Amino acid sequence: MSKAWARKTPSGFEFSVKIWQKFTHGRRIGDESGGGKDKWEAPAQADVDLFLKGIEPLLESGKLGVLLFQYPPGFHFTEENAERLRWTLQAFKGHPKVVELRHRSWSDRLEETKALLLELGASLVFIDEPKFGSSIRQEFKPVGTILYLRLHGRNRAKWWEHQEAWERYDYLYSQEEIRPFVDKMREVLKEFPGSRAYVFFNNHARGQAVANAIMLNHEMGTPIKTHPAEALLKAFPQISGMVPKPAPLAQKSLF
């Protein structure tokens, strides 16, 4: 599969690869909310080797942008969890890494968190989502050499109480909400010229992520080269002036 990804994507395309949940979650995803007892065994070097073998074509083609280590909200700062994080990041030494920590205990002990990540060559993910008492607190500046943004939406009313999981991410950022991110990114990249920036929209419920990515590119002054599907323009008419017009259909001759 990853060989096909490398082959089918254009030159210069980069992949952000989320690490297998065995490395980041104590329980298998799906069991956490239901109170299931199906736990992962502690990861071992064989798991690291297997995962790296799976993404080898991306490494060989130079298309691996970064590895994302996304930890669950219940992953607190404890000595045991800090050691788990240390082992995992050390196991992927030499690869570009970003870590998404969501519990406030990591920002409450920010200096220790920063020291651990920097020691192991990892950067901290900046998260935009509704903030609650247990949510991580963050300043908009890089910890490490990569500025990595994950925008989950701001649907506070549906974040914890919803019938379907997608409802949590049913949110469209306005142009006014996107503009401060662009201003901050320009400011940070100017202050830290060796940094790289990645932005991912996770508000994917009804195609909002694609619309917001177009809006972000427009604010950044990055031209959109492809005309999006008409269904997207119909759902989000505010992006119509930000994308190229469709190429005229070639007139067919009867002869």
C-alpha cells in the first residue's frame, strides 16, 4: 500500500503517518469509552521493525514528512507514562517526529515535557479544539523544529455528548477564525527560520476540512491549482472565488 502511495503521488508530496495505536494507547481504540478490557501488550522492537518496514517505500522515496504520535486524552504525565513516551520516541530515533499530548498535566509540567521531547528529537503538536478543565494549555510557538497544527474544530456542544462520533468534528472554521493562524504561522516561521510547518484540518464531518484547507491556502497566498468538485462549491459557496474556474469543455466536431 505504501509503495502505491509513493508511486501515485507527485514529486515533492509528503505524507504524515500516524503511528500504530499499539505504541500510544493502552487499550485498543473503541474499548476506552466502553470500558473494555482488551489491552495492548507493551510494544517491542519487533513492532517497531514491522511498522518501519511497512512505510519503507515512503522513506526510500523521500516522501515521509513526519511521524505523528497521537496520545489519548487520558494519557497523563506520570513517571511511568513519561518513560513509555521516552521508549517509543527513542525506538524511532532518526525519523522526524511530532507528539500530540492532550491532557493538561503535560502543560502543567511544561519544562519537563519540553526537555523530554527535545532530547529525543520530537516536536509538540499544537491542537485547536474546545478547551475543558483537563485540556492541555499551549502557546502558539514550536517546541522542536516542526510547527505542526491539528485543527479539530470548535464544536463544544457535541464534543462529549453526541450520538455519532462524526458529530464532534461537525464544524466549519470561518475566514476570520483561520486568519489568526496564518498570521501566527508567518510570525513563528520568521522568528524560527529553520522550522517547518504542517497544518491538518480534522473537522471532516461533511467536507469542512477540504473547504477550510482551501481557505487557509487562500490566506497564505498559495494558489489552488485544481478546480474542486461542484458539490463542494455548492456546499461551501464562500470558497468559489478562491479556486480556479473549470477549464472549458472542448467542443466536439461532428466530422
